[in-house]
Amino acid sequence: MSKNVQDHKPPRSKQAEEWLTEEIASQEQRYQAIVDEQTALTPEREKWYAEFLRIVSTKGFNVTGDMRRVITEEELPTKPDRDDAMKVVW
């Protein structure tokens, strides 16, 4: 079997390990702040979605140039029935 570079990693120095630990903790803290902010916005985002669906079902949207198309009630998406339906993925 051939020897691949990705199969063998060099040892990390103690300084690199400490930096990595600090960096991971910092990134997890920033990530949690984003999650908290998005969760707090959920009620407002639901209003935004409802307003958008109302607009495309009454006024429609521009397909091309000045041609507008109205989305029928049957074509409108429904909110999934699960807890993470409003979860923002990044």
C-alpha cells in the first residue's frame, strides 16, 4: 500500500494546541451569539414570510421585464410541521 501525505500529520506544538483551543472556544462563542440572534428574530421573520407570500399571491412578481405572474393559493408553500422549520442554516 502506498504512503499518502494525508495519512500522517506532523505533531502540534504546545503553543499551537493552546492557540487552537482558544480559537475554537472563540468561534463557538461567536456561533452561539449568531444562533441566539436568529432565534430572537424568529417571530419577526415569520411576519416577513407571511407578508412576502401575501404580496406574491396578490400583486405577483416580475417574471421578465414588465410581465407579472400571480402565485395561486395552491402553489404557495406551507410551513413544515417540525420544530426546526424556522432554523437558519449557515
